[in-house]
Amino acid sequence: REQVEYYLANAALIREGLGKAGLQVFGGVNAPYIWLKTPAGMGSWEFFDKLLGEAHVVGTPGAGFGPSGEGYFRLSAFGLREKIREAIARIQNKLKL
């Protein structure tokens, strides 16, 4: 139970941080996966490149989950808390939306 709570707390950090960055966020409440709507109609692979290039953060393009995933992007809360905080700070400070 302690491990589950740790990852759900990470998910809450990601969800809140992405929301503050101006992204539309889904999930991360009862599962360690956080989905976001790619901004400005951007494709999920295009957003992957932007996120990696500007914030140096990696996630999963929604297109990898099939046609209905296009236009969405998934991040995982499976990681160390300090790395999660660092990634969110880079998204908030480096990603140009």
C-alpha cells in the first residue's frame, strides 16, 4: 500500500504541475498514468519531439495506443519523487506552449 501511495502522490504532482503549465490533464487520480491533450491541435508525435527538445522530458505519444490516442500524450508517475519534480519544473519553465 505504501508503494501505491507513493506513485499516486507522484501522479498528483504531475497532474497539478501540468495544469499550472496550462495543459489539459486527465487521469492520475486512481492510476499512475497521466494523460494530457496535446496543445494547439498538435499531433502526439509532434508533441513528443517538442517535449523532448525543449524540456528534455520523455513520455508516450497517444498514437501508440491506436487511432483514438492521437492528440493525447501519456506520462507515468513511476519514478523517483525528485526526478518527477525536476521534470515538472522543466515543463513549466522550458516548454513553449
